[in-house]
Amino acid sequence: KEFEVGEGALHVVAKKADKVVANLYVGKSLGSQTLVRLDGKDEVWQAKGSLKYKFDKDAAGWRDKAITTFTEADANRLEVKAADGSRVVMEKATKDADAGADSASEGWQVKESSLPITHLDKSVPEGIVSALASLRANDFGDGAKPEETGLASPRLTVTVATKDGKSHTVFVGNKKGDEDFYVKREGSDQVFIAKKWNIERANKRPADFREKLLCNVPAGDVQSIAVARKEDSFTLTRGAGSEDWKLAQLSGIELDATKASSIAGYFADWKGTAFAESNALAAAGLDKPTATVNVRSKNKGVGCVLKIGAATSDKANYHVQVAGNPDVMLAPQWQVDRVLPKKDDLKKK
């Protein structure tokens, strides 16, 4: 029992036709070895390698959990359709070495779209293809009813075509609890349950293909940062030197210039992770923003004004809006928190 190879332990029997060729109990791991005992013997052996996990599975553990599998580099077409009727089709262009400077640039390009995509966020198609190339479930939705799974009218349909002419289509249905989604692949009635963190890489609406730039002021060009909020509003202004920062509005503290420089570095090519489901300002807490961040560059006319709204229900993101842009975007909480330092965070220790 101490070595987990007693009666009632994990019992493995292997046969060739009707002849038993192995009959043993597989016990606990001991470093890089596994303790085993042959049936009918008292000796306990140390077998090489970690073996128990290969056999210690329930019925679902022996089932194939692969949803879609293909070689990522072979993907050449991508189509995303949302339940609201929006759609985007992309194709992957390859550079023709003989075509000269006028040849099409490499990478994903928009071919059709129900929404205007002036600037493409290239990380979105790349992320979707990467997710579907080896998309696996963590469980099965056997017995789940269509109204429960939402797969009769999926919220999203994603299709990746590959160079061999094959298509790989995934239907994304309802959420199951807080951490899972119901998923199905084309040509199969099997309902899978996939983890949210895994499916969210592919769960992108056509609107998410648009560039989600929040601010783009290089660290060396930041002239001032003004944060307006209910308490502890402040303004940082840079002098002639890179570390020559001055603090206004907050009194009674000595500014740590290195921290001011760090904050200035957060506004270069800062992008949101997604668009909010709705641009309704009240729902996003942007009718009365919790903070407004105004970044100005030493280059005239360059800068950004960001309004910070409420956190999402899971507290992982904040709703953010760029002044003059009707879109509401999501930005990770940790990214927003670092540009909204507390009073003590600016203090020289």
C-alpha cells in the first residue's frame, strides 16, 4: 500500500491474442522512476520513466480530444462569421521574389468584410490560425441539449483552409459556466467542451480584426502625462533631460524620476485586446469615466487622450475609449493600472 501497488491499485494487463504478456500493478513515482509489482509477486520494482499517467485515465481520458489539427504554416484562407451576420474573409499572401517591389506584401490580407477594416490588426488572424492548428477539448458535452450548447445557431463560425485544399471549421456556442465553451467541428455531431483561455484565441468577431491602437507616443517623445481622477490627480512634465521630470498637483512628496520615465514608456504602440460588445457608454462606465489620461508629445499635434471606464465583470480588463473615437475597447487591468499609479507609487523611497 505504501508504494501504491497493493490490491486495488492501478492494474494493467496486456495480451497478445489470448496470451497474457504483462500483468502488473503500477504505483507511485519515485524521482524519474515508477514503482511496479508483477501480479502474484511480492517484489516491488523501480521501472524507468514516469509511467502511471499513461495508464491512469478514466473513460473520457482515452477518447480523442482533438477538435482541429493541421500545420499552421499551411493555412492560406480564413473566414469568420458572427451570429449578427457580420463576416470577414482573409487570404494569406506570399511574396513573389520575381515580382519586384510592387509585389503583394506577405501576410494576411482582407479580401471581404461586412465591416470597414481600414487598418488590420495582424495579430488577430495569426492568433486564430495558431489556436485552430492544434485545438483540443478538455471534456465532452455528451447529452447536452442544443438549447444548452447554442450550437444550433452558433455565436461564431471559424473556417481555416489549408494548401492541401482541406477546410477546418469550428462552431463556437454558449459558455458553460465561467471557464468553458461548447464547441463543435463541421462534419461531426460530437460536442466538445473547451477551456475559455484556449477558445478565446479563436473567438474573435469580425470587428476584432480592426486595429485597436490606444496610444502611440514613443517614450523619448513624451512631454507630459496628465491624469485626472476623483482623488490624487497629477501631471508629469519633462524638462530638457530624459530624467528631468516635474510633478504638479500632488503635494508633499518628492518625485522618483525613474518611475516617471517608466510610465512614459507605456504609451508606445499601446493596443487594446478587443472591442467591447457594445459602444454604450453607460454600460462601460464611460459616461462618467473613473480617469482621463492625456499624453502629449514634444512633436506638435501628436498625443492621445484616453478615458478609463469600468472594469469588466471578471475584473481582467477595463473599458477604454480614445477621445474622438466612438469605439469602446478593452485593455488588460494590469496595463491600465500602471498608467494610473497611486500617490505612493510616485514617491521617491
